Amino acid sequence: MDHTASPKQVVAVVGFVLTYVLTACVAAVIAGNREFAFYIAVMVVLGGSIFWVHRSVGLSAGLLWCLAVWGLLHMAGGLVPLPDTWPAEGEIRVLYSWWLIPERLKYDQVVHAYGFGITSWLCWQGLSAGIVRRFRQPAEPSLGLMTLCAAAGMGFGALNEVIEFVATLLIAETNVGGYVNTGWDLVANLIGSIVAVFIIWWTHRRRRLGAIG
């Protein structure tokens, strides 16, 4: 299992997150962005939930930093404007609308894949900690456990789509997108989760072979 983040590492991550969340709050207020004010509130709730999970499980510093970077990508996605010459979907020209590959791949989809891949890693660390506490032995990333973590990551991704749907009900104009956008978001979540559990399995395998050698 990955080593638990030290108190100093946690403080550094929290300071980093608070810096960009407060900056995003100011930017959203100046721009009159009601949609992003909603998402900032969601971020605060998620941040508190992750802190609670960390106190219960003991998440690694690497995972906490990856989660913090995900939050930054999310904040930037909704607030940073695109240059006029960059290809974008829709009329709201922010990073989330940016076509990295025109009509093929958006910034939004990359962030989805990254974020819910990291969520699958979070689920693995939580599951590993539970196994260690209950059975007094390290968890092995078997096919069954990896499938469970990937499914959990995708489940949280589906919850994200529910939150976005709620945003469309509460706010007149949003940049959430339609049904096709939701479908591609779910595909991105699937790809990110699969890649994450493969990396977990591969990393564990290399460590085990190194210990044997």
C-alpha cells in the first residue's frame, strides 16, 4: 500500500487547493458566473469529504496531489477564456469547450479521464486500507478488486453527470452540453478508470518482482 501523506504534505496540498479555490471564487464573482459558483460549492463539499476519507484511511501524498491538480484543472476549465483563434464547441469560450483535436477530443474529456482515473486510485487506497485492517495483510490487486475499483470510479463519474444535470435545472444558462456530450464524458471516465487500475496492477507487479529479485 502507498505510504500515508505526512501532516506537512497535507498542509501543503490544502494550501495549494485553497489558493486556487479562492482565486476561482473571485474570478467567478467578477465574471458573474453563477454556474461556476455552484461548482465551487460542490468543490468545497468534495474537499471536505476527501479530508474525512484521508483521516479514516490515510491517503498517499501522491494521490492527494493528483486530486488537487484535478481540482485546478476543473476550476481553470470553467473560468479561463479561450483565444478567439482556438477551436471551441458552443458559444461559451472557456477551456472546457476547447477542441484539442477538432471534433475528436476536448479538454473536458481529458479532464474526465484523468479525474475519474484518479478516483479509481482513491477507491483502491480505501479498499486496501480496509483489507489491511480486517485481514492484517497487504491487499493484492487482483482482477476482481481492480474491476471493483474501476466500476467505483465510473460510478462516481456517473454521479458527476447527475450533479451537472442538477446544475441545468437550477441555472438558466450552463456549459454542461447535451446527451452526446454526456455520453462521451462517460466514455472518458471508463478509459481513465481502466488506465488507472492497469497502472496500479503493473506498479504492484513490478514491486513484487523487485522484492523477489
